[in-house]
Amino acid sequence: MVGEAYQLRGRWYYPREDFGLVEAGLASVAADSRPGRRTADGEVHDPAALMAAHRTLQLPAVVAVTNLENGRTLQVRVNDRGPAEPGRVVELSRRAGELLGIAPGRPAQVRLAVQGDASRALAAGLPVPEGLRPRIEAAPTGGVERETLAPPPGARQAERVREGREPVLAVSDTGLGRASAAATLPERVVQASPAPGRLFVEGSSFSSRAAAQRQAARLGGARIEATGPARQPEWRVRLGPFLDSAEADRTLDGALRAGVSEARITVD
């Protein structure tokens, strides 16, 4: 499931497939710990499972989340839309937050990396809704005549003809495909060294330096940085670094009020 563009707290988001996404920002833990509600892709939310919400990724997807503040990495299943708070890049289930060492109400610096192979396998295991199945016409077949020939001299004739097996296509209408694909991920935490970064509020990226300067002037105090190849650089507008998430949140709110709808908090 990808889904149409949607609006959340006044901002528009445009979901798309991305099996190579890597991004860094702030993560939060879902405040709603009630099990049983339906997620955006129709699954059942379980706060004790390794689940997460992302605003634009295909659903479901497998994402490795690294807590940069303590070095823990855990794979989670993204199956919902969110977080609603614009300064957060991902919202984790209660259990995922516990294993990553992220307490409810306290955002943490994280890096997300979509697991491409695992996400593709997950998508391939899901049943296709009836309305989305391609209609394939069977090729016409003619009659086949068969004649049994006498074996050559010195050879033994087989007692029976071994027929080739037809390819097996398993189709389930019982929901077993969905149940299999929705299997919970293992609680496997990988520990590495902490690598916290610095918090920035990043505005838009421009191919024109002049356009970037206009946005920087609107934000006040922002600086312009060149990124990409030297021959065709892009110009991004940034504010920061900030000492903590509260300061970054206040700056982000000001950028959004100034009309920079693409503004977001990043970790560098």
C-alpha cells in the first residue's frame, strides 16, 4: 500500500515507494497504547509488537532504527501513518521504544534505514486485493495427439509414462497470506557505539542560490549551504545547531508559521 497524498495538521504528504531511504531525525513513542485499533494498512495495532508509523513510506516496510544516543539498532515493521508532530520522523510502538531505550514523551535522535530485501519480501507475501489483480487471458491451446512408439532394440520400455508436473500456484482466500506476512519481527537488538549528532532545522533545497537566499531571509538567521556535485550544486537552507529538541521544536514551529512547509528537524 502506498496511498494518495493526504493532509496532517495542515501539511501535505505524498507517499511513495522507497526501498533505499536513509534519514536521520527525532523519534517518539506512540502515546496510544491501546491494542486492537486498525493501522493505516488495515493491520491490528499491537503496542507489544515491533511496529512504527512513517508519513510517506510504502506500507508495510521493514526499517532498521538506530538510537544514535545509545547505539542500539532494532528492526521494526512500519504499518501506519504518522507521526502527527512535524518535528518527528518516526513514531515507535511502546515495545520498540523500550528495546531502543526511548522513553515516552522524550524524543531521541535516530537514523532510519529501509531494509530493501526484507521490505520487498514482505510486499510479495501480501495478498493482492481482488480489484487490483491484473486480468490475464489464457493462451489458446490446440489438441495434442500422442503416439506410443516401440522401444529401440536392446532398450527396456518404461512401465509408465512420467508426466511433467505443472507449476504450483498457491492462492489463499482464507487470509493466511496476510497472517504470514504480518508475522512479528524478532526482538533482536544490535549494540554499537553511540554517535549522537547535532540538531538542525532544514528548509527547502534549491537549484538557484538566489531562491535559497530569499527563503533564508524569510526565516531570519538561516544560512545557505551547497550540497551535491560542484558542477550542479543544490543550495539548502538551515538553522542551528540547537542544544536540545525543545529549542529545535520552537524553531521548526516558527519556520512553519513563516510558510516554509518543507521545514523539518534533521540530525547531522
